[in-house]
Amino acid sequence: MNFSVAICVYKKDNPLYFKEALDSVVEQSLKPTQVVLVVDGFIDDELKKVIDDFDNICLKLAVEFDVIYLKKNKGHGEARKISIENAKYDYVALMDADDISRYDRFEKQIDIFKKDAEVSIVGGLIMEIEHDTKKEISIRYVPSADKEIKEYLKTRCPFNQMSVMFKKVDVIKVGNYISFYHNEDYYLWIRMYLEGFSFYNLSEILVDVRINEEFFNRRGGFKYFLSEAKIQKIMYKNSIISFARFVFNVSVRFILQVVLTDGIRGYIFKKLFRKRV
């Protein structure tokens, strides 16, 4: 079964981490047919060298490698959209520029699609690791079955974005990625929910994800809160959640993202929303 891997990179990405991410994509038990990379604006020579070296690796492995250079930085949502539009195959796996896919990630995901033709998205668990040492820190769990995923969606984002593989046609049907400050993925899953598509998460770790203190700090601030509140409003207007759930969800987010300090917010995320290892 042919499939594409879609990746985006921009000037602030670390060349070493980027190389590790790309290597993990082709050092798989089941290699992709195509890797599509969107370069989101200007990048330096170090990142360009990683891309050139990877091009040679893909030639040796007979993996198609297509690079799209954007003259100006368009941001996460638009870059994702362009990468998916340029994916040639029916199944597309997402990958971030500093994470590491585990050896059999793609094989496990393709196996699910082969077993269940109704499934539109297959995600999985992630292991959060320290940037440089790669020390394992915590696991972000998400529910596995379609019904539980859709219930979880009413409270929190139900997929680990960097772990997903999906049917391109289904994502395109709902409008593909749309820019939505830090919530492009959540907004996409909501639109797919409304179309009645079937979801699945493997109860296994598929990707090692680099994090630091800023990872949790970014989940705060008034602008972030407004984006989250807008997501909740969309779910309420589309009858995904009740008014009571809407008020509860927005209130919790206001406290976490606006009232609390970065340090306290980070502590709560680590203690309540992650399983430490």
C-alpha cells in the first residue's frame, strides 16, 4: 500500500533534530513511497544541507522526495495544507521536523487501514523526551476506539497530531488544514467528526516528541485562550457539546491559560495531563 509522509520545516528548526526526524521516516520497517517537504520561508545553509543529504538518501532507497519552497513564512496551518495537497498517495502520515518516528510506526498504521476500510485517521501515543539527551519524560495517552475518541474530543484534542496517518480524500473533503492559532489540528478533527468519519488510535507509542519548559508555556496567554474558546464555540454551535459543557470547558481554559502563571500551568499539565515515566 503506497503512502506519503508530509513534513514542514522553517528557519527556527534545529538541523540536527531535523536530520533525526527525516532519518526516522526512511529507517522504517515499512518505508514511505513519497516524502513531501514544505520549506516554510527562508532557511539557513545548515538546514539546506540536511535537505540535500536526505535527497541523496531517498534516491538510494527509491523513495520519492518532493520539496516545496515557500518564499515567505505562511505559518503552520498553511504549510500543512500545502504539504497534504502535494502528497501523491491515498494515505498521508504527518511528521514534525524535530520528532522521531519509531521503527514500526508506519507498518502498524497501514495494518489498521488494511483491516478496517472505514477508518479515516489512525493515530497513537507519544513519548515526550528531553530535547538533547532524549531522556524519556512522559507519555500523552489518547483513547483508542472511535466512540471514546469522539467523546474525548468534547473536552480535549483527541489525537497526537505528529502521530497521525489519514486518508487524504477525507481530509480534503472537509477543507484540509485551515490556519487556526495553535489549533489547526483540533479544528480539522472537529470537521471530520461532523462528517461522521471513523477514528482510531493505536494504544502504542508511535513517536518520540521533543519537549522543554516552553512546550507547556506556549499553552498559555490570552491569544491562546481566545483560540481555544473559539474551538469550544464551534463545537457548541454544531451541537457537539451542550451549553453547560461549553461554559465548563471555556472556564477551565481561562483559569489554565490566563489566570495561572507559566510555572503553575506547566506543573498542572505534567501532573494531571501526562503519565510520567
